[in-house]
Amino acid sequence: MTLSSAETRVIAEFAPFVGGSPRRAKRYLNLYLLIKTGIGFADAQMVSQRALMALLAIVTGLGRPNNFFGVLEGLESQNQTLQGLVDALQRSEPSDGPLKSAEVIRKLIEINQRDRVDYGAEMISALRDLAPTARRYSF
């Protein structure tokens, strides 16, 4: 399995969130490749690829994210955007700690805005669809 240049660039942008050790970086990349191969993403499925990259950055960087998955599932219908998710996470996450899942989602917004990729309801749907898979790898 190979990575496209776009995938490589986005993965590099999520690298600061996966933790400070080479082992975590390798784990992140290996998980992404394993899941991507298992699901069979096509290069055209950029929304799903980016959703998976963000989810894996959260589970790799945070280990067991306190409440990210609960907040994602409970997101109200009027807030079906990544910014709505960030707002909900900021209300629910403690203000201290080295990494918060809201920071990863903010980065996803930035990347998607720059590349003109959806960061609304389609991205929220992709995050929800892939959350159970990514959650299996949080420990």
C-alpha cells in the first residue's frame, strides 16, 4: 500500500498531534495504512481519508480520549460542522492537559478549508462512520 502525495502532506500536518516518540509516529502511520487497506479507500475518498487521519491522531496522541467519541455521537443536528464539533468539545474537555481533541479538529478544519474539502455534514458523517474502527485502537 502506498500513500499519495496529498495523503503524505496531510499526515505530516497531523504529526505534531500523535505524540513525541518515533514509536507513536510509526504506530499512527501503520494504523492508517492497515485501516485504509482493509476499507479499500479510493484516492477520490478524500473526506473519509482525512476523517480517519484525524481520528487516528486523536487516539494515538491521547490514548483513550476522555469524551471525544461521546461528543461526536451527541452532536446536535444544527451543529453538523467541524466548528460545531470543536465548540462542543471545548465545552466538555478540561482546560488543562497537553493535547485536546479539539486541537486536532481545528487542524482538520484548517487543512480542509485550504484544500477546499468538505468540513460540514459530510465530514461529520465520515467521522461518525469511522469512529468505531478508530476507537478499537485507542489504549
